[in-house]
Amino acid sequence: MEACYSPQQHNVTSYGATTVAITTLEAFAGMWINAFIVSVLCIGWIKKKTLNSNEKILLLLGCSRFCSLWFSWAYSFLSFIYPNYLYVHPRLQLALFFQAFFTHCNLWFSACLCAFYCVKIANFRNSFFIYLKVKIDRMVPWLFLGSGILSLAIGIIAYDVADKPHCNNLNSTGQGNFGSANIKMDTYFFPSFFLTGFEYAASFMAVIFAAVFLLFSLWRHKCKMQTNSMKDLSMEAHIRAMKSIFSFLVMYSINFVCLVLKMVYVTKKGSYMTFLIVVFQYTFPSLHSLILIFSNPKLEKTLLKILPLDRSVKRKVCMS
């Protein structure tokens, strides 16, 4: 089966060139950041012969984001620069499969990390929450398995959609899943979009609940410390943690809105809104990974060692 594509794609437009240039910078910066996280954790794994649950989630999250950025960038680059090479069976189908799989792995592992932090850090007296706190480490492998199965299901659907002969001028709009192709919206595709939207909403709701519960717990603990006149250092640590969680919540919410808008603007390639959506979706994995690095003493210390910064600057960062 030959995949169909528009003959106009042979000529690189200014929109395509701009999109490729910006996404290339963002993608390679994000891949470097996540490769750093994976490398540090793997070296620690080799030295200690073990990883705790938090490090396991960070490791898989870093791997999924690296792969997601790589496949999304390669798909975007080929669709704009070398469409004849991409739109040949089964290259397009495989590209969309891996894009969808790693994109959804990224979403679910982010949700797992947020839920893990909530259960480990938050302090509630509810019996079910106490049960989760005790059992969460044993539940982490099952969370990985569930995330992988859900992501694999979307990847298979993406492959199946791309393999149908109903395609009409398949064109890439950047990072994402099979929804990033400009396809004929007949009744076959609506169930696919419904399942994709359901996974977006489910992972988003998991992040919302976990982040809100964690913020509430930290805020309540901060109020208790103020009442008891405890040390300022503990107060500042809680405030920094609240700011970090809140910033992630804002970024994840914007990313969720972009995912939904991309499904709405699926047939409007070249629009200003589509360009903004693509740019932010390449930005989110990098920014959140940076927040994770500076929230982890081990990762932060290693990053400061390799950065060409002045010693006084590094000392100030470590003190902060």
C-alpha cells in the first residue's frame, strides 16, 4: 500500500522551515536534558546496584521523553523536508506508532511521578491513604505495566489509522500522535480520537488530584510551622516545594489544553495556533525535566559540576 501525500510538500514553505528550525533547537535541548537524567541515574544504578521507586520513575520518564522528542522531531523534519521518504508504507505507520506510544508514555509516567510524590510526601490520616503510603513502592511496577499497556493501545490505534486507505493529504504538524495528520474525518476516526482524548483526560485528572492534595498538605504543614515558630529553613523548603509543584501543575494544564486544541486544529496545518501548540509541546518536556533536576539534590549537584559556571555562582545555587 502506498501512503498518499500532497505534491506541494516537495517544496519547503517558510512555515515548514521555521517550524523545523525552532523544533530542532527545542528537541535537541530537551533530549540533552533527559539524556543527562538517564545517564546520572544509570551510573548511580551501576554503582549502588539498586534504584529506589522515585529513581525508577525518573529513569523511565527520562527515557520516554528522550524517545518522544526524537521520534517527534524526526517525523516533523521528514514530513516537511523529505515527504517522499516518509510517506511510504510502512514508514509512516511506524513513525506514528512510536510517536503515539512514547508521547502517551511521557504523559502517564509524569502522572505516576506526581501521584508517587503525593502519596510519599503528603500527610493525611485517612486509612486508605495510609494504606497507599505503605504499599506504593510495590505498586510502582504495576503502574509501569498499566502505563505501558495504555500507551501501546494508542500506538496500535495510531498504526491502524495510518494504515487505512482513507487518508487525504497526510501532513505532519509536529509532535503528537496520529491526530497530527491531516486526514479525512469520517466516522471511522471518531472512536480513535475519543480513546485518545480519554487517555489525555485520565492522565490529566490524575495529575490534578495528586498535585492539589500535595499542595494542600504542604500548605497545611507550613501553617503549623508558622504557628509553632519553627525554623525558617524548613519553611523555605516547603515554600519552594509548593512553587515547584504549582509550576508543574500549570505547565501540565497548558500541555493538556494544547493536546486538545491540536485535535481540534487537526485539519488546519500552517495556522498560527498550530505553530504555537507545536512549540509549547516541545518546550514542556524540557522545562519539567529541568524542574525535576533542580528538585533532586543528586541531579542538581552533578549538573553544576559539568556546567562551565564560576565557583561563586555554583556556591550560590547550592546554598539556594
